[in-house]
Amino acid sequence: MKYKKITAEDIAVLEAIVGKEHVYHDEENRNHYGHDETEDLKFMPEVIVKPRTAQEISEVLKHCNKELIAATPRGAGTGLSGGALPVFGGVIIAMERFNSILIIDERNLQATVEPGVINQVFQEAVIVKGLFYPPDPASKGSCFLGGNLAENSGGPKAVKYGVTKDYVLNLEVVLPTGEIIWTGANVLKNSTGYNLTQLMIGSEGTLGIITKIVFRLIPYPTQTLLMLVPFASAERACEAVSAVFRAGITPSAMEFMERDAIDWVMKFIEVNIEVKESTKAHLLVEVDGNDAETLMRDCERISEVMYQFDCDEILFAETAAQKENLWKMRRRVAEAVRSHAVYKEEDTVVPRAELAKLLKGVKEIGNRYGFKSVCYGHAGDGNLHVNIIKENLSDEEWTNKLPLGIREIFELCVELGGTISGEHGIGWVQKGYMDIPFDEVQIKLMKGIKTLFDPNDILNPGKIFN
Ligand code: 2HG
Ligand code: ZN
């Protein structure tokens, strides 16, 4: 598909729609919007527009659809699979001016928000009313809710509370051909036709642009307890994870960090905790609720399980400061790896009880291909972030040999009953591996849906599929 290069006439049309002051084509802005948080990727847009209403987006998309101009929606640019990058140039539709929390309906425990609201801003706005929006990606301080829907984002709390899709009731969406639709209804149960709401979630900005989100909320749990559990064996740490659930406890977070992850992040954020020489990995386990007694009992039960898997002395974080410190460490691991090494991030996911086999397999594949990895992530979901470190691999090996190793890792995930992305999406970087979890029948179905929504393939083209 050849996309039309943007002309002065196109710019004039865009300025007439969104206002001259909301159209940018200077070098600095084009550079800024040419990358997201995906390691070593850059694609320059020709122009950036910052609309304020669904109607404006509708007119922009109608113009792009008529002129065959590539249009890429973008939230905060915290994505990790290149999903918001304009791989064919064209126009970036930046959603940052859609930044209002429109309604917090305390009677129905619902909220209507715009996609450019930052995750943590929304969380804090409902907590003050005793309400809770649980999905908490590591980037929650900067990522937009619209981007969280685009990638069906997760985060540590997903293990107990589920992921973004579990909180969405209804969406206002602008289609690539300009129509503005609502996908559902503001109800907790809905069995009315195909589920267009869930189809939009995780569609990575390729089926339509979300302009309003109706979320369901739950009561806010007032208390938490947090434990950092050291292990002399990373595999034993992974084996302990599913045993906790079999013991009848659902923690509100169950994170895994290999030794390098914790060493590098302590150096990166200048926080220090005692780590024994023999420690190879940690689990960070949180329980939440409203009754301190129950939480203490849950922690005792979890500790018993952990000791059955040969953990070392467990660190209990009871004060807010101690908890804050441990979470800060976990949330900053990705940045610490980024600052420490050239790396490639893989967002593997398997059934929880297969985690140890996955970790073992990743290390074995790494030995055979000569690459080191630092693994951490949401062990409770079976979601392991494998950060492959370039270190002494040559550029040639990094570019041509490593993809073969990544392919073996993904084949192992599928063999273990898993798939190739738990929360970061496919976007641009993983599309070459889509033949591993899917056959041509499934891919054909997905491409058919894309063509139905976007017949001229102008919305976020080049993503998810080859
Ligand atoms: C996390 O869990 C985020 O820390 C980022 O999903 C993971 O960048 C990464 O590898
Ligand atoms: Zn993650």
C-alpha cells in the first residue's frame, strides 16, 4: 500500500479542522512523536495534530481515508512494541487534549473518562471516593488510559483484579471511515450482539480511535501487607508461585525478579536492601483487604508455602515507607535494565504452573545462542518479561541470530500453553512472530475484521500483521 505524502493543502485542511495552533510539523515535534518506549525504534511522522473532540477526529480520519494518508493514534508514547509509531509516516493523532474525567458515578460505581487521562490520575481521583480502578501498569504515572485499552495493559494487581478489559463497559469510538459509535452499554452484564467493546480492547489503535471510556469501579481495599521473599534458586521461586494459589490464597500481587534485576535497580535508584550472596531471585507478594487479622493470617499461610520451596528469610514490609520502597524498586526495573544495557524485551506468558519450565527454557536457549537475559515480571499471571541483554553479542548476531532465539522462546511459550505477549502487545516489533501462536485461518479472520473496520488500511497501518 502506497500512502500519499502530506501536502500543504492537507495541512490547511487539518488546520481548518483542529485549529492552526494544534497542528505541528516542526523537526522537534516530529522527532518527539517519532518514538515511544520501545527500545531502538524511530519512525518520523510528517505532521502531528492534537484534536479535542470526536467530531474533529472524525473529520481528520475522513480526510485521511479519502486521500489515503496514514493516520496513527498516540497516547502517552509509553508503549513497548512500537504500537504508536507512524511506520508509514503520515499524520499522528495525539490524544493528549482528551484529558478530562467526565463523570464519577458513585451510585453505580462507574466512571466516564477521556482516553488522554493518565492512569494514576484516574486511580487517585476515585480512591478519594473510596473507589478502586485496579489496572496498574508499571508506567501508571505517565501512561494514558486510552493506551491501556489499546494494549489491554496489565500490571502487578492483575493477578487478583484482572486487566484493563475487565473494567470496560462501553466505548465511544471514531471509525477509520469517520463514523462515531458507542460499542456497548453502561451495564455490568451485556449479551446483546457481538461484543464490539471487547473487540476494541487490545486492537492497538488499528480498528478505531477511542474518545470516551466507561469504566466499572470496585470498592477500595483499605489495607495491604507486602513481603519480599528471597530464594537461592530462581526456578524454586517460580515453582512456589502456583503453590500459593493452590493453598487457597489469591495475593493482590505476585511479582518475580531475578538477581540482576534487583541489583541493577538498587544501583539505578540508589535504594538498598540486604540481599544475601546466595540469593538468585525474589518474589514480591502483596495481600490486600479490609481486615488486618485476615491479612496477617494470609501472610502466615503464604510464608509456610514459601518455606516449603526453600525460601530464605522473608522481609515483611509493614510501614508505608517500606512498602513504597519495595514497589519503587519493582516498578523501576525496566528503566534500570534500559540504563544498564542494550536489550530486547519479550513479554512471554504461560499458564502460571509452567513458569519454572519457561524460565529454565529461556536460560537454556540463551546458552545455545550466547545471550544473557534478565527475567522479571508478573509471576502470578505467568507473565515473564525476558529482557535479552546484548552484552558481547555482535551487531550481526543481534540483528540476524537473536530473532531465531526469540522464535524458540516463543515456540516454548506456545508449547507450554501460553502465547507471545501478555500485556505489551504485538505492534510493530512482534508481528514477525504471529505465525507461532496462530495459523492462517486465525490470521485471515483477524485481517478480515481489520478490513471491515478500515477498508483502506489507513488507521495505524503496518501493525500486528505482516
Ligand atoms: C513491567 O512490568 C513493565 O515492569 C515493563 O511491563 C516491562 O519494559 C519491560 O520489560
Ligand atoms: Zn509488566
